[in-house]
Amino acid sequence: MDLLRRELAPITSEAWQQIDEEAKRVLELHLAGRKFVDFSGPHGWKLGCVNTGRLEHIKAAGGVGHAIREVQPLVELRSPMVLPQLELDYAGRGATDLDLDVVIDTAEQVAHAEDGAIFHGFKPGKIKGIIESSPHKPIDVKSILDWPRALTAAKEALRLAGVNGPYVLAAGVVAYDEMIATGDDGYPLRKRIEENILGGKIIWAPGLKGGAVLLSTRGGDFELTVGQDFSIGYATSDRDNVELYLTESFTFRVLEERAAIFLRRNK
């Protein structure tokens, strides 16, 4: 038995398959950070921290210098989901369309939690996000048609900082919706940005709030370390319901602060 205790759940293999496949589908759709940061893992439950290679010096005692090795702990996410026992049993009778809305909602929430830490940080978990780490002054976007001008300025700022491409744009929900709109000349704004400015695709990042982030994908600038990758475990059950949970352990580090710039959408 492992920590997930799946073998104790009163769930058929057919139902487990549908649950896992639906969670995987939603996670792949909503996770943005993993598409452009360096990924280390999965390393399993036993990985508790990442070695930063640095020291925190403390007050000497008796003439002997002391220092503590600096490490960054992994954060464990765990989000419960309760499913009706009868609904799950339908899979064993041949149903292939189980009502898994709670799995969808939970997977979205957990995906946004990981991306939220990547972009905005998670102070209780000692994670500093990309936006707060960037030394560049945010570039304000004043209207929908201002995106090309702002992105050109952002790209130039990264170049002046010595940050080479290729570049990618991670756009929050509002920013992304604006960029897929049609410009005043009838040409899609997204196409103009991708072809003439980015030279690449815009990534939908629903866990990013307040605008978009332009960053380099040359490698070595951002690192996501995963212990236990996204998994579904069994918590408890009664005659009517089964409680499962979606879990993950991870941490994130910005290794080069200059490699990203925030484009702030002002309204």
C-alpha cells in the first residue's frame, strides 16, 4: 500500500480509469507554467526540499563559525472531492459518461494553485513568483489595441537586459480574450502578435491575474521541482459517497529574475 491508498477505495477499475482520464485532461488544459519552465521530477513523496547551494550564516559560538544550509521546502497541495457511490458503480455496468463535474472543478483549482505560485508566488511556502521577482518596471496596457505596442516594448526591455529568446507570452484570461479579438483593420490581433512580435504562440494561463508575462524560454531561468506529481488518492467512504483527493508536492524557483517582464492590463 502507498500513501494514496487507492486499493482501499470501493471503486471499480472502470470508474478509476474515467476519473484519472478526466483529471488528466483538465490539468493538461489549465496548466500553463509547465509549458515554459524547466521541470525537475517527479522525485516522489520522499523529496522534502531543494538544495539552493547557499548558506545562511548565524552567530558564532566559541570562536567557531556556524551556518545553516539554505533549502527550499516543497509544498503539498491536497484538494478533496466527494463522489456518489451509485454514480461510480455505473461504470462497472458499462456507463462511459460518469458525472465527474467535481473532478473537473477540483483539477482546475489545483492547476490554478500551481500556476498561481509560479506567477504570483506563495509566501507561506517560501515561493517567490515570476512577477514579483522581475526587476523590470511593469508595462501598462491601456486598451485592447495597445497590446502590440506594449509587447514590442517588453521584448526590447528583455533584450536590453541581456536576456535572449526565444520568448513566450503567458496571458491571463482577460488578456488572452482580448488578444484573440479582431483588430480595427479586420486582422486578428493574436495573429499579428504571434507572427510579427513574438515569433511564437501565446499561452492561455488562467492562473495568471492582472495581465500577461513575457519571458524567455532559453532555459535555466525558472525551475519547477515536483516531488509527487498530480495524483488522486482515497480518503474515506460510506454507503452513499466516496471521498477522494487530488494531491501534488512541488516548489518553484526563479533563477534569473531579469528573464521576465509583466504587462499590466489597466482598465
